[in-house]
Amino acid sequence: MTPHKHAELIKEWADGAEIQFYFENEEVWRYVESPQWHKGTKYRIKPLRTVHKYIFAYQDQDAWRTTVQYYSIEEAKKLFTNEHNWEAILSSTKEFLL
């Protein structure tokens, strides 16, 4: 007997993996709580989010302070590009860490 097209994903889902399906109209992956496992639909395990550690230094009332925060590259660019030059932040962060 031939296994179901999505057999491996079904097993992962049964073990608690989060499943996404490809929504072709918008060309994005979306979370689905109870997949229907249609043979013509693309499914995948939700990828882990990759984050990077950023150490920021700033001066507050004549004292230098640091903070550690975790962002994906996309989140960091959205947060800081509006107010600052991203390349300058990246360069100064690297210099500070060295």
C-alpha cells in the first residue's frame, strides 16, 4: 500500500508540530490548526524563527547603560531603520562588541 502523500507531516503534526499550508492567492504560508491533508495542497512544519542577539549601548543621565535584546534581522531593520541608518547601527554594534 502506498503511504499518504503527507504521511510524514501527519505524523509530525500528531506529535505536536505546528503545520502551515501554502496560500497561493497571497503567496504566503499560513498556520492551520486542523489540516485537511488535501493531496493538492502544500504543507510544511512551521519553521523556527531565527533571532540574533543585539547589544545596545546608550548614555542615560551621564552613565552608560547596555541592554541585550533578541530580534530577527527583519524585525531589527523595521525597528531601527525609521529613525537611524541601519548600516551605521550595525557597524557601531560590531565595533562595540569587538
